[in-house]
Amino acid sequence: MDRKVRIGFVGVGSMGQCAHLRHYATLPGVEVVAIAELRPELGRRVAARYGVPRVYPDGVSMLANEPLDGIVAVQMFTYNGSLLPQLYGAGIPILTEKPLAGSLPVGEKLLEALAAGGSWQMVAYHKRSDPAVTYARERIAAFQASDELGRMRYVRLTMPPGDWVAGGFTDLITTDEPLPPLAEDPAPGDLDAEGFAAYVRFVNYYIHQVNLMRYLLREPYRVTHAAPSGVLLAVESASGVTGVIEMAAYRTTVDWQETFLVSFERGYIRGTLPAPMSANRPGQVEVLCDPGDGATPEVTAPHLPWVGAMRQQALNFVAAIRGEIEPPCGAAEALEDLRVARDYLRLWKGV
């Protein structure tokens, strides 16, 4: 593709604007040509701010009039079951926020509709695009190939609730327009209202860690334990590596304290990740190599590029549209996250 990539946006609420549009509007080789927004005044104001030439009342009318290379469709995930099939039929690559859907049955139906539409979907697990996670994953693969540090033994993820916004909505455009009623995805038949609400809360907040666990393990895993307190989720990978996700052990109100640790027999890779909405800040990584036998242990910490995960994610979606890379996380893998979440809820709440 030797021309600009033409992107259309479906939904420009808070995340649509500040986590996505602000980046696509300034990417080299990209043109945001249209916005579809149910609130007309909001659509006009956002288009004016970001220099988008055309605004439509919905995604269907946008697709009928715009030749697009990609769609960014950002709205509450419990609306995905009704909205996304309308967009899949265009056969255009699409990016949506995490998780894939509000329930496993809806996610399975979305994959069927996506296949029938003939295109692909990238799910916005932005942590996979953070330079720190990219670096860590590359080192993990290298250590596994060389056996320099022995076998992987343990993966630990922590993400206590905190200030995930980090000032990232300071330039948000709002209006007083009410959002029109939308068809929300139904609850699955195997959960009552209380159980479904617990599932939605979990996947809304901790599905990032469910996904990141698989990315760092580099293989599938299963849930083995759910602490009754809701603080910890334990897993075992296909090759027997233990993993834990520590959740709300404590909270911070003006900070974000997210970490990862990947342990081998003779060393580790550990890192910290910035607040999701912070700009131009990568995570940080430290690597310990302690081969023993008289060799001097070494701790290294790379200087990573000053790019935030959200912006790098936008770059990755455009590169995937151009055919230069595979999408960091496709819809099929995102469905696995919903399965893991359902297994966790079964162990945690007994439903």
C-alpha cells in the first residue's frame, strides 16, 4: 500500500477520543476520513478538533459512503454483540477495545460473524504494544531458545486499583447530549443477574492481565485457584509453569503500580507498566542473568523508546492493515480470555 491508510471511527466518547483518535489523527501515513457518532453535536465538535472531514450518524451509513482501509470501533463491550456484525460485513479490518464481548456465548457468535464477513479483528490489549512488554517477550523467547537461564518457573502479575487515567482525559470533548438507547448484549443462560454483573466487572478491569499472562507465558494456561477474597487468581500453563494474577490487594488514588515478573531457574525479567492513559511513557524492564559456576551475575535495564502503549498500538494496527505484521491480538485469542474469565468465576463464585 503506497498511499495513506484511510481510517473511519465508530464512536468518539472518552476512550474513542483520548485513547485512540488523538493518536490516529497524528500518525504518519494515516488519514482519519470519517467519524460515526450517535450524538451529532459531539461528532461535529470532535471532527473539528481533529480535522476529520465527514461525520455520519452511524457506522452503517459511514461504510456505505466511505472507502476505508480500517475501522476503529470503540464503545462499551456489552454492545459489541449488536454493533459489530453490522460492521463485519464490509470485510474491512477492525479494531475494538477489550474484551471481545460481555459473555462467552456472544463472543463465539461474533467470531462466526467475523469469519462470514471475510476480514479480521484486532482487540485492543494495549499492554502487548508497550515497548517494555515487547522487549520482555523477545527476551523470554530468546532465553527459552538458548536455555541460558534454565526453564521458566513462575509468572506474577500485579495490578491494584489506582489512577489509571493519569490526566489522560484533560482534552476530552463532551456535550450534554444523551446517548440514544442501545441494544445491550443479553446475559448468558448459565448466569443469573448477580453472576453476570460479577463477570462483567471482572472482564472490564482484569481481562488485560488474563491476556498478558498468556502473552508472557507464550502458551495456553488454565485457572487452578480463585481466592475467595477475590484478591488472587492462580494458573498453570500447558508446560506446567505456575502463574498468579494479584488483583485488589490494596489501592492507590494518585498512582499506578502495575508490575510483571517472569522467573527462570537462573534469573528473571521483571517490569513496571505506566498508567494506561499516560502519554509517551513506556514501561520499564530489568533482567537478571545469574548463570552460576563462578560467573558474575548481571542485571541489565534497556533504555526504551519514548512511546506510550496506546500510540504504539495504533501504529501496530496500521502496520497490520498494510500487511507488515500480524495483529498483536486477534479476536480468536481474545475469545480465550473470555473462557478463562468464565472458568475463574466458576471457581471464585461457584456459578
